[in-house]
Amino acid sequence: MPKQNKSTVALPNDLEVVVTRTFNAPRATVFDAWTKPELVSRWLLGTPGWTMPVCEMDVRVGGRFKWRWRGEDGTEFGFTGEYLEVVRPSRIVHTERYDPGDVGGEMGDSVVTSTLTETAGVTTYTIRVRYESKEARDAALKTGMTDGMEMSYQLLDQLLAEVFVKTE
């Protein structure tokens, strides 16, 4: 049985949240799961009961994305942004603007830097989110974002096991 991975969360300064997680798959495979909308919409769901009816991604420098989630009660929220750097399979940098819809408040813009490294077929994924202010960072944390990220990462573990990782 594969080891159960869990995210670690760090607050290195007043503006940033850093989340690190390992996945039992090669980094090119994990990179694909982060950059192909047909895969992202299957695992980036957070709390049970949410769907991702909008997952538009043009993953290239200057390309844009739009993500929108919907709860069972019809509640919605989303994110939009632009890709600033895309280096397959090791790095993605993008801007991110939160659209609170029916959930939460204003969090301003952020810059998200994702790095993927691989050792012996295990990928370490690190996401660094830099907010415009401490207040924006703290508002994001109050939404339960890191708990939702871990729930999504558990779904990604399942997707990687089902779709990509060959069991012996």
C-alpha cells in the first residue's frame, strides 16, 4: 500500500503561504495533472460536494485561466489569472485574482509560483502564494484554503493512481 502523503504549510513572512506536498508519480505526470483542464477539473475540488463547472486553461506564457466552483446549494466562487512562466515539467508562475462570488471576501491579487522536483519517481510539489498584504494573506487563510488544498491533493493522489501510475 502506498504511503499516505500530507501537505506541510509554512508562513515564511507576512505576505506568503507555502504548501509542500509529495505525490507518488513522476513529475511530468504530476505536471500534466496540473495543466490539463480535463484532469484539473477532476481533482481540484476541495471540500466534498463541490464541482468545477468552469476550468478554462491556456497554459503558456501570456495565456489565461478561469476556474469556477459550485457547491451543492448553488453557491459559487472562482479564480482568474495569467501565466507568467511555464517551464515543463518543473515550474509554473501565474497571477491569481479571487472572485468571491457567494463565498468569502476580497483577497486582492496574488502571484503563485509552483515548482516540481522528482526523486526516484516521487514528485515534490511546492506552491508559494504571495499576496499584496498581510491582511489579504490572512483573509485567504481564514477561508480554510490549506484544508481545501489538502482535500484536493488527496483526490489528485487517487487520480494519479487510477489514470497514470501503473501498479505492480
